[in-house]
Amino acid sequence: MATAVQIAKAEDARAFDATLEALMASPNADVRRRVALAAGRIGDVKAVAALAKLVEKDASDDVRVTAVFALGEVESIEGAAAVVAVLDDLKASAALRGRAIEAAGKIAAANAAHDDAKQLGLAILSALRFENKRAV
């Protein structure tokens, strides 16, 4: 219960801090997932590195899905590499790839003038073409 309160307070204050970052290493996947969601809602670019680490290395697909969604919520171009890595992984779950497509779109739209926005757009198109072929 105390952990849930910590997360809710940080989210309410819109403050991503060392406490939330430490909770991203919790042995409990539900805690890691909830912290990732809070980080996305908070929207602080300071959370991008920790979220990217969850996307890349977490053992739970649910945590990875939520973390990639959170990267899209933050809308920082700094999260682009982690999102593109998911889109390039053709063995990633459909849920993870779907959320990565969504995140890529949000990041690209928020950073349209940035050079990496074009790479995100191309990654989205490639992923959608692949998923379309896989669905047939």
C-alpha cells in the first residue's frame, strides 16, 4: 500500500524523481508497470532513460508495453531509439509493437522539425506493412 501511495503522490505532483526511478527496479512486475504508467503521465523527459531501459530489458511483456506507451506520452525525441528498436524487432509481441507504433506517432508529431521524426515515420510505415502481411 505504501508503494501505491508513493506512486500516486509523485504522479499527482507531476514529479519524476529518484524514488520512482528506484521503483522501476522493483522485483514486482505490477509495481514496475504502474511506475512506468505514472512516468508517462508525469511527462518528464528525465524519465526517458529509465523507461527505455524497461522497454529494452524488462522480463515482463506487460511492463514493456506500458513503458513504450509511456515513452509516447512523454513525447521526447530522446525516446525514439527505444521505440524504433521495438519496431525493428519482428519477434516482439503484437501488443508491444502496436504500442510502439502509437508511441512513434506521438513522438514524431510532437517533434516534427527534428531529423529523427522522419526515421520514426519510416519505422511506422515499415511496421504497419509487416503487421498487415502477418495478418493475411
